Amino acid sequence: MARSPVVCLALLLAASCGGGDSAPSVRSNSEEVQGRREEVKVAGESSADSSGEVMRLLRSMDDTDLEVRWRAEFALGRVSPYGIRSLADALRDENPRIRLAAAFVLGAQGKRAKPATTALIDALADKEGGVRTWAAQALGDIDPDDYRISSALTKALHDPLPDVRRVCLTILTRLGPRAAEAVPALIDLLQDADAGIRARSCVAFREIGPDGKAGIAALVARLADPDSIVRDRAAEALAKVGPDGVPALARALKERDPNVRRLAAEVLGAFGGESRSADAELNEAAKDPDAAVQKAATEALRRVKNDAGDAASMRGTTFIESPDAVARRSAGYKWAKFGLFVHWGIYSVPARAKPGQQSEWLMENEQLSVKEYEHFALNFGAENFNPAEWAKLANETGARYLVLTAKHHDGFCLWNSKLTPYSAARFAPAKRDLVGELAAACGKADVKFCAYYSLLDWHHPDYGPNFPKYVEYAHGQIGELLANYPLWGLWLDGEWGHTVDDWKGGDLITLLRQSKPDAFINDRLGRESRGTIAGVDFYTKETDVPATILRMQSRPTAWEAAQTFGHSWGYVESSDPLKSAERVIVEMVDAVSKGGNFLLNIGPRPDGTIPDALRERMKIIGAWLQKNGDSIYDTDRSPFNGRIPAGRVSVKGSRLFVFLEEYPKDGIITLPGLKTKIREAWVLDGKRELQVRDTGIQAPDLIEGSPVTVVAIELEGVPEVKK
């Protein structure tokens, strides 16, 4: 049976996005192929602006050669504003391959693709499912807070294609309470035939919170879902929607299914004193014939009596350390400012994800058993892994620290843990201590090395049924990492299923402080701990975290924005549009201007090589930082409490840096409320001096090919700004 043109293009795109080889490719070095490669490479060195250039590149995404395909996508990520219009026009092309390719690359442009919004909304009605899928993804990347976009995506939740529904769900989930208008559609999706979509709908309710109370009855019904993941997600959602669900949960304590009774008791316990009206039902459930229900009900009654709820989640450690150690960590973290995140593990072998999914979540996405998933480890060879090259690449990209996934949610370890054979050193053909090798290489290259550790573990048999025993195991593994490797930081994740007390988070902080006083730790230590817990070094919040929150008393003001080139964090051979280097630079500038660090993720192949499509982008980021790094490293947030008319701002001592993405309308960079006198100003890249006027600074011509032109402004002292 012949494949349709759209399916053929989707296969080709799947290979080009992540640098994979799943589609047929011409690997010949014939003169003809070399000519096509060179032509598209040259196109990527400048911004395509004419309709003809854009159409040639769109057609090149259907090429038989892998390199031509990824370079065409790379070039289309750098189009000019005129090129964006040409891509929007291409969404109406009669050729479905062209429409699909245009929708695919527009999302990677982010907010730059705003002029294509109307055309993309229209594309949600395209007869080809692939066009609708990537149009939805693009709209989410452009601006999901735009009411036209969120409304269109809410309507598309009823699309007949699961891929479209999944993508829209993923985007709306990120909006949290701002997606409350989607609640009626989400209630319908709780009965979707696709278990993954039902689970994702529960997550959407969890993020919406109390504004999703209309879905309480439907969520309680999902506690009896045949899929265990959906059941767990429904319980999480009910806990976040709030105590309006107490009456329905009290009734659920009498259901036949023990899973429903147990989960209902757990949620009631999470409400603490707000579940007092369910005391009678909980007391009855404490005598349940099912031991798990008894335990959950007894714990819920304890929490109701003590009104503990999750208050413990806000506590950190009682360990007292010297102010000097805190100051050293704070100064070192600010000095670094830009790091590289590396997601590498068994999930890099199958390297697949449907639109709206992430490849590193494959085990849960496809509900694979432990044995089915373990099979992928047989192809995790790391045969081409060269840690010195990775460290060199980090330097070339401008990253001052590197975070490696020592263990992700799948439980597979990249070091030779004595507590489990499930590791690259003992279970997979790699037979190498990958953490140790990379840590040593980073040390030689002067790149600070950090370990990511997921507290969640889908593989370990004790994680669910004997959780306290699993916590001992997790603490033991973290102890191994701290004792055996020169860690500059510990990056925790997967904490959301249990409280800080459940995880013994205070003990973890103490363990780190005693073992490595100068190593940092993030805020992912238990449910509701992100952005709230004391005793940690930085918060892991979204990039639009308000400056007022960051400045609250008794909380650390350091924070970090982790971003990735595509949607997946692990290596993926299925479709995953990649952001341009220019867009990543703008995201970095945004985080730094708000006082945050920026952590950029890449996903290597299972053999240890890093796709050329990523390397090419990383070279551009590194080249920009070579010239403009002074405005990024060791800087503080803008003293203007946000953007100024000309753009974003960072500061270092008495020096301001203004990031120009476009030329100011009046040609002047004004600094509203600045009381400190200006000494001089210049363009950071090239050292061109700029004229200082009474009204501000004469704006320079923007540097061609650079997404941001940086203006340095030397003041007579530390900037003082009128409030």
C-alpha cells in the first residue's frame, strides 16, 4: 500500500528534527548530493526573506538526504520577518507537503511567528491531520496566552485525531488557571479512548486548580479508571482542585474498588482539617478489609486531627551552616549563569514520542512493563561517547556548568551504583561509569559538573508498595554520588508524588551540606516545594516568574530557567521541531535580565554522539557569548524591575547592559527613573562608542545576523532607580 505524500513527509521530518536516521536517506557523497548540501548550507548562513527562497527550503525538507533535510529546517528557523510571511502564505499552499513543512517550522520561531497566527488558526481546520497537529504546536509556541490562540486550541480539543488533542492538552496544561475556560472540554476528555489523553486531562485539572471544580465528579469517576496512571493523576488533580471535592470523596470511600477507596482517603488526607466533615467515613475506612485502604484512611485521620496537610512541604533543613558557605555558593552560581543540561539514558535508544509527548517519558507514555523497557538497554552501548569532546562542546557553547541525568524517572543509572545492577556499567553493553568519566573530563576542561537525580523511579519494586524502604535506597544512591564524584551541584526532580517529610528532604539537604558545603541544591524536594522551600540554593520556576515574588523576605532569590531545543528532553527521532539558536539566545537574555540562570538541554544519541543539528545551533550560541558574554555571566537582574522601552536589561556593578532586539522607535535608549549619572556607552560587540545625550543614549544600528545587540553603559556608581 502506497503511503500518502503527507505520511512520506512526516517520515522525512521525523528524521531531520532530532538528527535521527529513521527515514530513507541518500548517503552518497556524489557531486549532486554534495551540491544540494552546500546550497542549503549557504542558505542557512543568512536570513531567507523572499518567497522563492522559503519555498525552496520547504521543498528541501522533503529531500532524500538527511543532511539536506536538517539544514533546511535550520535555515527556515532563521528566516527574516518577510520569510515569516512567506511561511504563513505556505500554509495555504495546494501541496499538503508544503503546508505540513510550513506548520512544522513556524512553531520553532516562537513569538517571532506572531504574524502567522491567523493562518495557523485557519490551519487547525486543514483536512490533513499532520498540518492540524503542527499548526496547534506552533500556536502554543507563539503565545498561548493570546485569547484567539487559547480559544482555538480549546476548540481543537475535540479534534478527531489523538495527536491534535494531545498537543492542545499539553499547551493548555502549561497555562494553569488561565486555561479555566477549557474545563468543559477537559471533562469530555476524561473519557477519551486514549489513556494517555485521559491522564493528561487530569494533569490539566491539577494545574488549573480550584477553578476546575466543575470537573470534580468526573475526576472522582477516574479513580476507578482501568489505567493506574490515570487513577494516580486523577487523585493528584482532586487534591489540587480543593476541598469542594470532600463530599464526593467521602462517598467514594464506600465504592467497591479498593483502589478508589485508597485514593479517596489519600486525597482527603491531603486536605488536612478541611476534611473534618468526612470523619465518619474515614473512621469506617480505617477498618477496611484492604490493608492499603486502612493505612491511607488512618493517615488521613491523623492529618485531619493535626491539620497538618502539606505544611511540612514548606520546611527545609534544620542544619545550620556558616554564612560564608552560603555566600560562596551564591556567588559561584551567579558567576556561572549559563549551563548545559544533558538528558541521556535508555530512552535514547527507542528515541520516539508522539506529538505532545516527550521521549524520555516513553515508559509511561506507552505503559511499558519493566521487562519491556529493560530490553532497550541492550542497545545502550555508548560506544562513541567521548567525554572530553562533550566538555569541549560545553566550553564552545559558553556553558560554565553541566548537569547530567545520573538517574531519570526510569531508574536507570549512569554510574556504577552498588545498590542496583540497573546501570550503564553493569546492565547495558556500555560497561562504563559514564558519570565518572564525564565528571573527570569536565574537571580538566574547567566546566563545573552537576548530577541530576530523579526521586521518582518507575523501575524500583519498592517505590509504590514499600515507599519508606525506597526512600532509604534513594538517599543511599545520592550518598554514593556525593561521596564518589566532584559534584558542584545536585539537581533533584520527580518529587511531586510525596511531601518533603515523606522524602526526608531535610536529611537530604543536611547530607549535601555536610558532604559538599560548596555544592548547590535546587527546590524539588517534595510536593509543593518548588519556589517555596527554605534551605535550598535556587528555585526552578518558569521564565516569567515575577520579580516581586523573587524578592520576598526569607526566600532565596536565585532561580533557573531550564529550556530545551525541541519538546523532548531526550534524543528523539520522531518529529520534534527545533528552536533556532537565535531564539534560544533571546530566551537566555530574558532569564538573565530577571536574575535567573539559564540551563540549556541537549539529548545525545545512545552511542554518545550529539546530533549535528544541535551542534550547529550550539556553535552560534557560543559565538554570540564570545562577544557578548560580559552581559550574561556574573550579572544581576534589571534594576528597573522589568523591561525598559528599548528592551531587557542586566547589571554588573556600575555597568548596565541593554539588550536590543529591535531599533528603538525614536532612536534613543531611555533609562526611566535612573538617578545615577552616565559616564559612557558603547556596543559590546565591536566596542563602538555611542553618544550620550540628556534624553538618553543614541541607539546604534543593530548588528546584522545577531538576534540581540548589546549596549554597555558605564555609570558613576551602582545604578539607583526611582521607585
